[in-house]
Amino acid sequence: MSAVRSHRYSVADADLEEFLARRGSLIATVREGHPGLTHAVLIRLEDGTYTDIWHWESAEQMGAALASIPTFPEAPLTMALTADHTALNGEVVDEH
């Protein structure tokens, strides 16, 4: 069964372009070592915060990638542009 990692955070308008570039680089790097990342979706919510949902083929693949995040220099560089960050893991129960 597929799994997701959901992040919620804010990004200053002045940092958004740089954040998007860094996020893209991070996603590419993660996929190089962990091809189970099927897609990542960034959503700007009406309150101005963002929800970033990363979809994985399995919880095991997601767990392996999360364990290796400290080896990706792009991770702290990307997250340095965010504030009020929270993250939750979940399992896809129904999808249409």
C-alpha cells in the first residue's frame, strides 16, 4: 500500500522562488537514491501556508528515504527557508 509524508509550513514571499528551486533539487536527489518517490505536490492554502505531500510506493521505501535525509545537503538548505514546519506520515486508504 502506498504511503505519504505530509508537510505543512510557511515560506516568505521573498523566499518562494529560491525555495522552489531548492525543493526541486531536493526531490531530484531523493529520487536518485530512492525511486519509490512517485510524486510530490506543493499546495498553497488560502491562509498563505503550504502543504507539501510526497507520495511513496510503500511505507518501507518512505522510511528508508527518511532515514537517509541527513545525508542530503539539500534538505537543511531547503527547510531553512520555511517556518512553523510540521510533518505527518500516513498510509493511503482510498484513492480515485
